[in-house]
Amino acid sequence: MQTYLNQTSQKAFTLVEVAIVLVIVGLAIGGILSSLSAQVEQQKLNETRNTINNVKEALLGYAMANGRFPCPAATPASGVTAVEKFATGGNATNGKCSVFYNGYVPSVTLGLSPTDSSGYVLDGWNNPIRFAIVDLSDDANVSYIFTKSSGMKNANATTCTPSCGMQWIATQTLLSVCSTGTGITGGTCSSATNTVNNNSVIVVYSTGKNTSTGGTGTDEAANLDSDKAFVSHPPYAGANEFDDIAEWISPNGIFSRLVQANQLP
């Protein structure tokens, strides 16, 4: 009888050990998969940031060569390519774009390598990257000075020489980048403390991993409502989920490049 009990006890103990090993192996595999998933997402994030920076450089290069920035491209659709889109009657001479605040990177116009069948440059999650540019008018009511030929060079020339146009542009409220979408009114942030930057000429941004499901929160919705205010802050998961990635170009960054290229003053 004693021998039988010992054998039973030993057999039961062995099953417990097996169960423990399986649990440990399961936890290890789960940890490895979680780590791999985090690495993949970080790689996509880094890829997106690099692409956005490349877009910014391409935009500055275009302005250095042409004395103006291109219009945003239109919404991707069948038969539509990623070229700058002018409004009816618009052209490089008057700078009238089809959209200013809710367009896409005109990668064909910029000469960027296309990453989808229509030539739209994509983020790390294969979503087209967006591009917004301010439609500023000068004091003579000359519109679209950033997208019209020599618009920046001649800005504010009715009250002073063209060379002072840079100082005038630098004092204007352009595109606003806010730390929250709450309280945005008339294209400006709710307060000075919520303002990251309020004189951005250009905002280039990705709507992030949740492009197909996001945008319902206040902060992400602010980046798609076609006004002059955008939101940028660290990612947040929750009721107001946010994973957009935005970069911007302010006047001084533009002026230094265009002066080098003899496009200004």
C-alpha cells in the first residue's frame, strides 16, 4: 500500500511541474511577442517621422527653386495623382489652391518617390501623409502669398519695400499648433498655455496607426476639420485616443533657405 501511495504522489507532482513549465513558457512567448510588436510599431513610428522630415526638406527645396510652395494634393481617388491641386481659375501666378488645410503631400510635384499606385507618399501604416499650408493675404489684400510666384518676395510691398516683407510675415498669426483640441475657436488655440506654435506656415502630419478607426476624439478631429489649428502632443490611448504625428515649418526656417537661394529678399 505504501508503494502505491508514493507512486501516486510522484505522478501528481510531475503533472504540477509540467503545468508550471507550460505557464512559464506561455509567459515567455507572450513577452517575446509583445516585445516584437512594440519594436515593429516603433519602427513604423520612426519611418513615419523620417518620411515627414523628408517631405519638409522637399517642400523647402521646391520653394528654393520656384520662389513658392506647391498647393496640397487632392483626396486620393481613382485616377487622381499626387500633384498639386489648384482651384478653378487657380495657377502658380495667383496661388489659388483647391484646398489649403486638409490636403495631401503633392509627392509627384515634389519629385518624391511614389509609394502607392497614385504616387501618394505614405506613412509607416500605409496611409497618405497630409499637408497643410496657410492661405495668408498681405495688407494689400493680395491672397495666397506662400503659393503664388514671388508672393513671399513681394509681400506687404504696398507699405514698404519688398525686403521688409519677411519682417511682416514673421509677425502674423499663421497656422496654430495646439496641445489640445478642446476650446479651439476660429483656427486658434484655446489659450496661450495650450499654444505650441502659432506662426507655422506649413504643417505636415500623419493620422497615425488608427487612421481607419480614429479621428473621433477631440484632438484627432481637430486635425481633419479644415481650419488653421492643428493638435500635436504625445500619443494617448483612451476615450480621446490620439496617435497623430505632426511637424511644422515656421517663417524663419523658410526665410533662411530662400535667402540662400536668392529668392528673398
